[in-house]
Amino acid sequence: MECRQCASPLERPGDYCLVCRTPNADAVVLDLDRDRATLTMLDGEEVVGETIVTTTPEDGGEEGVVELRNFAGRVADEVRRKRPEEVYAAGDRDVLRATRGQLRYSFYRVEDDDPVAAVQSRRGDRALEVVETPPAEKIGGSHSTLIGGRTGRKVVHTVAGHPHVKKVIPGPIEAGGSGSRTGIRAKATRAGENGNVRLLLRDGSSVQENRIVTTAKDRETGERVRADLNDVLTEAELQ
């Protein structure tokens, strides 16, 4: 493949061109199996290339941990070569979590059936604004206390770190019944007409509803953000 800007040869499909400093893909879709990762590079909705990374899984133990980390590292290295704006992923959760932990791009989970088609459909819709504000600066409001201690703060900071979240406004803490379960539970609830969602935190019998202001403009796009927030919380083992 050649660079679309200067026609310099690229070592891999969709690579960022180091000659003219031009990206050749603005998104990467990861279809992840435990022994094989397929990376599809997109420019808009157009497929510009595909790369496959394989591994031989080890059976548990320290060797398995190292092998998984190395596999995820090789996948992450391929993504970095593209310098994309966004990364989408589907498939094996262990591989997805390990890969996500090694990347600092906007990262979204999509349906497993046909992840490339799902992303093409999503990118055909109006793009959502990306918020670059640091997570700590997105948290504010008249209520500053969060339930769940350190874990509760981690949940809120994780949500605030999402690129389509403008602000997280903590609500008052209320009693929610007997609450036999212990430990923090978090869930982003159904989007409103304006695209904003609620983050519900439960800790024993205490409940806190936090308002999440997103860059979505309607319920449909707000639901996309809500689903992705829940995926992020699940991947971070905070649900």
C-alpha cells in the first residue's frame, strides 16, 4: 500500500506515513479471538486494509498471563502504527481488556456478529463531539460526596474519562432499602431525549444518582454512549 498523500510505500496497510506525516486510516476495528486478532483499517467508512496477528495460547499460570500480555502488546503495536482517531473492538473479553489497557485511544466495544459492518454503520451517522478535558475537571456540582469510597471515585473518574462525556454531576445520597449486597455497583441508565444519561451507584442500602452530560444530541446517540459506558465499566470490573 502507498500513502494516499505522497505515494510513499507503507510497510503495513493503513500505516501512518512518516514521510509526509499523514494518517492513512482514521479508525481501526479489532475482531479478537483468543488465538487470532484481525485488524481492519477504515478511512471514513471505506476499508483500506487488514492485518492479522496470531498467537498460541498457553494453559493458565504465569506463562498464560505473559503470553496474553504479549499477544495484546503485538495487537496494540499494530494499532499504534496507524495513529487512528478511534479504535473499535469485539470478541474475546480477556484479549480485549488486555489490549485496551495498552492503548490510549478512544476505544469502543461493538457487536461481535460483524464488527466492521457495525462500525461502518455507526460512522455513517453524525459524528459525536470529542471532549478533551481531563476527567477530574469534568466532575462538579453542588454535591461533592460520592458513595463507595475509593471504588466509587474510580467509577466516576472512569465515566468522566469517556471522550463523549462533558460533565458528571453527583447527586444526593439516599437510602435505597435494606440492601443485602455489599460493594459498589454501577450502571449507566437509559438516555433521555437530550442524549444525557444517569449513572446509578449503589453501595449496600445507599443509592446515588449522578447526571452525565454527554455530547449526544438525542436519545438514539445517547443510547450509544450509555451502552459504551456500561461496557467500559464492565471491562474495568466496576459493575
